[in-house]
Amino acid sequence: MKKLCLAIAVILLLPSACVFSQEWSAAQKEVWKNVEAYTALWEAGNFEGYMTYFHNDYIGWSYSDAMPDNKAKTRKFLEHALKTQKPIMYDMKPVAIGVFGNFAFADYYYVYIYKDAEGKEKSSSGRWTDILMKQGDKWLIIGDHGGRTSKE
């Protein structure tokens, strides 16, 4: 009976171990490179550069929001965030990346370290899904969902 339970546990855990140890395809690497590129722009405080990665038809839904937001509303909130926070570091760990022609998604965990308006260092962590559409050589965010799972 113990061997049967162990075998079932291994079978159930094997798919999740494969997700974390998988090799990314060239297409998946290209998508992740874009995610890292726009995150680096945010980290550097380059708001306008960051916003060039948002599709005009973007709709996103953060855990903290009651309803999804469009690009204009997201722009206002992100602009305000950069006025009240100074990004220090953003670390991301990809969990899953799917590429389907000119559409893709990237699921990842993140840790965000920043200074608040009073200069105190704070951190936030959570999980996020970016939904991307390729236009030319660039993957644009057309939708996203996720948010903070940490207490802060």
C-alpha cells in the first residue's frame, strides 16, 4: 500500500516538476525576452518606454481591482505609482509560457522592491499572467491578470 501511495504521489508531482525544469523553445524565449525588456523599462523609471509595450486595446485585471481596466486608466494609475514609488528591483521567475502564432501568454512569479514616498524600502510579491500579441518584432501586452499575494 505504501508503494502504491508513493507511486501515485510521484505521478501527481511529475507534471509540476516538468514545468519548472523545462527548456524553453526559441519562441518562448523571445516572448520572455520582451517581458524582461518592458519590466527593465519600469525598473529604470522609463514610463513612456514601458507604455510602448501596451497595445491600444489593452484590458487588464489586477487582483486589487473590482473591474478590469483599459490602457488609459492603467496609464493614469501607473503614472501615479511612479510618482509615489521609486523602483529598486524587479525579479521574475517564469512558470509557463505559451505561444500560439501571434498570441502568447507568460505566467510568472514576481518580487518587486521599491522605495515609498517617505523613502522606506518595501517589497511586494505575487503572480501575474501577461497576454501578448505580436506586432512586427515586438510582443505587446493586450491583457493581463494577477497581483500581489504578499501582505504588503
